[in-house]
Amino acid sequence: MVPSSSSLSSPIVYALTLFVSLSFLLLFAPQILPLGKHRQVPISAQDELDDLHLFREAITAASSRGGSSKVSHLGTINPKPKIAFLFLTNSDLVFAPLWERFFESNDGLFNVYIHADPSTKLNPLQWSIKANFIASRRTARASPTLISAARRLLANAIIDDPFNLYFALVSQHCIPLHSFKYVYTSLLGNPSSATKAFLTQRSHQSYIEILSDAPYLHNRYVARGDGMMVPEIPYDEFRVGSQFFVLAKRHALLVLKERKLWKKFKLPCLDLESCYPEEHYFPTLLSMEDPKGSSHYTLTRVNWTDSVDGHPHTYHLPEISPELIHTLRESNSSYSYFFARKFSPDCLKPLMGEVEEHGRLWTLRNKNLVPDSQQETHVEALIHQGNDVPIPESPVIVEDIAEKVCFEQIHEGNQEVEPEVEVTSVATGLAAWRRTRADVTEEIVFLCFKEECREKARSHYFLMLLKNNIEEEVV
């Protein structure tokens, strides 16, 4: 008996229907279903092509400009090097007022770029500073979309302004721990010495966490399946680190030129619980391509002591205090953290209060504010006791002291300190103080000296170091 054509066609029809249905679900489910924990968000072929075009444009722009520092894209003669702040967000930038104060009075030294998830409706951003919203795509935690978003931010910043020399990736939950002046000088030096920053940019260091011994590393390595990362990424070269970094321009361009590792990291994960490509792509790339060109640590402080579902500790209103900010700055190494996360929206008011009412948060900003008794004791010691200086409990105090003592109207009645009066005695005290604290950089000492007395202070400071037989590298 010969089977009818209808009985033969039925299984084929069912198979085709099932194939089309599954394809539809795979393609459109992420757009029509809410994102659950670790739900994968695909990157379309068109988005890939658009990104490649954007990256090529950035690479071409950087190459054609040839590192010139004579005329900017706005026609400015002898411009200053800048820091590009890259905000990666999927919710409102609730700390915008705090960042606005951070950027205040530093025009021409920074640019702001924002990648805002288009699937999230954000309230209008009320900033007096210029913020560049870039063409954005949907993002999701623990997916390669966060890598793509960071690369788009880098590319747009490079195209927009050739004088962006550093690129700091932050989130909507980040806050600055130091003044803009501190961050800028630490990365690029004094704005008045712009030529040096441009000439040395090919040796600029990047600040990115790179770890090779995390306990969960193997599970993450095989999250896409056994053997899926080789031969491009052997296990012994697989790295992990914070997704928040401060990249030098040379490394930003390296990221945009890279294709080989991206093809591996964009693959879908089989083990979603171990899939965090945004924490592996950048550390692995820089470790493989330029291991000595990076610090191997991040400048963004995160508290993992009571993490929940892979999220770090979130600070809330009752926890906010100047002491917390000072604690978050300190690290176990010879550097200070620049930023910290995560902070809940209710932290904005007390943080702004520290800036507006007390003149504290990053530094003692208020010129009319007289230091409290504890700081005044340290001030007197620095001025009058020279080498017999008591050691402050926190290295942050020296920044506050320098800001107040060296040249910012420290006396009641707004009597301004003459530039040459206290310089040598203060520098003497600071040199002795510095001897006891390896975690305090020279830049903390010199940030706050006015330009007219900075060189004298610097010279006297290092003279005192030599006098006390202290081996220091004079930068």
C-alpha cells in the first residue's frame, strides 16, 4: 500500500512549523519577555555591522590626527588633555547633581558620554554641563551587550575629541571619592604642562583590575562549553576583573581594533550562572596584549563583603558620612580609589549636604570654613613642628590640610595667606609626614599649592626628603 501524499507531508509541515516557532522565540523573546536573571540578550547582525563601522571610524580618526596637540576639533590653540567620563546606565542618573559639582569650574578638561539603555525610559537629565548621549542598544547584566556598550562609548569619545587621553567607565550607581583636580592631576599631571601629557601618551598606564586566581575562574571559562575558548584564549591566559576601568587612549584603541577575542566572548553561554563576559573580556585582552601597561587594579571601590546574587553591597542613607568616604578612598596598595559603588538613590541628599553645607566630601572646598579642632592641631603641627609631626590617622587628612593651609584663606575674617609665607614650613612638615605613609603620593601634597608657589614647595619638599635620606623618585 502506497502512503498518501498528505500523510507524508504532515510530519514535514509539523517540523517546519516547530522550526519557525523556535526561531521566532529565539529572535524575539528577549524583546517581548521581561529580562529574568541572566537572560541572554542577542546582538543582531545589523548591530555588529554598525559597531564595526563606528570602531573603524574611531581608529581612522585617531590615525589621521596623528596625535597633534596644536588645534582641536573646535579650533582651540594648544588645548589641554582631557578625561572622558563614560556613563553606562539602564536607569536614571540620580547622582547627576553630585557629578555636576565634581565637574564644576573644570571646563575644557573633561567630556561626558552616556550610553543609556533605550528599553528604559529615563527622566530628562538636568545638567548644566554638556553631556553627549550616544546611539545606544539594549544591554543586560552578564551578557556581551555590556562589552559592546563600553566599546561604543570608547569609540564615540575618540571620534568626538582627539584630546580625550583617558577614558573612565562608570555606572549610574558610582560616585566620585576625590575632587576633579585630584583625579585629573593623578592621571595627567598639571593642566599647565599639557605638552608632556600629549608627548607621553603612548606610555600612559591603564587602570583595570586583572586577576588570574579567582576560585570560580574555571567555571566561567567553560561557561560556553568545554573547548569553546581555545585556541584563541588558553585557560592560563583567561582573566577576570571589575568591568569598571580607566583606560589610556592607546588601550582604548586596542579594544576597538580587537576582533579575535570578541568572537569568543560574544558566544552564548550554556551555564548562565557562570556567565559574566563583561568581567573577563577587557582584563583578558589587556593581559594578553600588554600585561605591563596596566596597573592590574581598578580605581573604583566596591564592597563585596555581603554581596547578594552577584551584586555588591549597596550603601544607603544611614551609612553616609565623611568617614565612609575617607574609608572608601583607602586601598591596600600605594594608590587611592577615585570612585565607589554601589549607592542607592537615597544617598544623594546626604552626599550633596556634605558638599553644600560642610564643604567636605572630596576636599574642604568652602574657602570660608575654618578647620575643626582635630585638623587644626595637625595644621599647627605641620607649620610649627617640622619633622616632629604627629601621624594623622588617615592619609586623606593631608589633602584637606594642604587645601586649607597652603593657600585657601585659612584664617577667620577671610585673610588670605600670602603664597610665600608658609610654603617652606608646610612642605617640611609634609615631607616628614610622607615618610611615615607609603600610601600617600607626592601629588596629594602638591595638588593644593597655588601655581605661583607650587614649584618652591616641590623643591623644598624633595630637599627635605634628601636631607632625611629618604629614597624617592622625583617625577
